[in-house]
Amino acid sequence: MCGIIGLLARSDNYRARLGELVTPMVTCMGTRGPDSAGLAVFHTPLENGDRRYGFFHANDQFDWSMFQNDFRSQFDGQSEWRTCESHAALVSSATPVQLKRWLQGSYPAVHLLSVGKSIEVYKDEGHPQQLADRYQFTSLTGSHVIAHTRMATESTVSPAHAHPFTAGEDFCLVHNGSLSNPNSIRRKLQRKGIHFETDNDTEAGCRFLEWRMSEGDTLEEAIEASFSVLDGFYTFLMATADRLVLVRDAFACKPAVVAETDDYVAVASEFRSLAHLPDIESATVFEPLPEEIYSWQL
């Protein structure tokens, strides 16, 4: 099963209401994925070399204050922090290389969820409604968001195995389906020095696409290349700092529906996840075609 959700806001009014609009989309898909859930929200890109970092610790009683103090003693410059139970968000001029090296040496149990100028990620175990309440999804603002509700089929239930999966900077992916060759993809990428954090098949797809982009492909070119590499059934919804991208495999057996108006683009596994959206009755609603790449720019 699993449910995928995406919402791109085309006006300031809808960006201010992003969390209010997307939360019912996510919780509605709890019947497709009650095991865990997550979302990635994108904000106006930071300037002056700063980046957003997202962190997770399995212990929701983890001492984030100590973590912050140690970070500030290690890195010069101003930093902004926000914490919520097992998650923390940071804005800092520290580079990804510096931060990852510090984490590995000082806090190996702290998981780096996301890196980028725009992206912020929350994911955890539990029913989507529990996560929406715990992390206050309704208060989110931003330009676009993708989310996922998971029913685990091929790997364990854990925050690390929950979607979205991220790779590189300001890139993430949610997936409904199952890849049959993730191990061969993982071995190929590991030989190139790419590190994997889980045995989840979605991570293999995400890191393959990001690797192709790091080699010079556009996201669309990377997806085109994936058609001859990724084996299995999938609907992928991806987000970068400035767009949403949707693609289904050649058989298109995993559901998806799109609703588009002048104010937003919304994507979900089922129409009932979209039914509450404003002006949905006048939206252009369609089912994406197999192996057709749909891209919506901010």
C-alpha cells in the first residue's frame, strides 16, 4: 500500500496555509500507511552560504540543549535552532562536510535527516495523525511539501526507514511500490563511495537519482536513465528547492491522481485525499500516464 502526498502552492496565501491544507491529505492516507509517516517542506532558500539541517534522535528525551551547546562551541558564527521531541532543525553556515565529520565523532546516534538551502524534514513511527499532532504539521508554511504514509512490506518499521528519503542537498523522494533490484543498485553505488543508511529499496532509488544528478544529469535526465535500471513497480514523487516531479513505472499499477488550479498543484494516491482542497470542484484532475515525467515549477 503506502500513500504519497504532494502540494505546491502558487500564491502567498496558500503558502501561508500550506500546513493547514496538507495535514488532512496526510492523515487521510493513514489507511494506506499506518506504520510510519513523514514529510519534507520547502521554504524560501537561505542566502549568504547558510544551510538548513534536520536531525533525529531515537530517544525523544535526548538533551538537545547539550547538543546545541556543543555545536556552538565547535562552530563559529550564528546559528538558529528549533527542537520538537526527537527532532531538531538548525540554520548555520557550517558546511555539510564539517557537520557530518563532527556528528560522526561526537554524536554518532544523531541522524542527519536533511541538508539544503530550503528543505526541512520530519519523519517518525506511528499513525500519520499522531505525527501530525506531535510535530504540529498544521502550523507549517512554505512553498511546497511532499509526504508519505507507510505500510511496511520489505524492511523494518523505524524512523530511518520512513519516507521521505533524502540525498544530496534539497532533494527528496517518496515512493509507493516495490523495487526488485535495490541490492544490485546499492552495490554499484557503494563501489562509487556512496554511503547507505538503510536496507530500504526506496533509498536505493533516491540515491541512484541523486548520483546521476551529481554526475551532471538534470532530474528529468536522471529519471529517464532510471527507466532501464530500476526494476519493479513504483510511483515516485520527488521535490527539489523549486519544483515537484512525479513519475510512474511502465505498468502504472500504483495509483496516483493530480489536481491542478491556478493556486496549487496537489498529488495523492487517492482522490479522497484531495477532496477537501479549495476549489477542487473546478480543478483539472487527471491520472498520470506511465513513464511520463510530470514537473511543476515554482
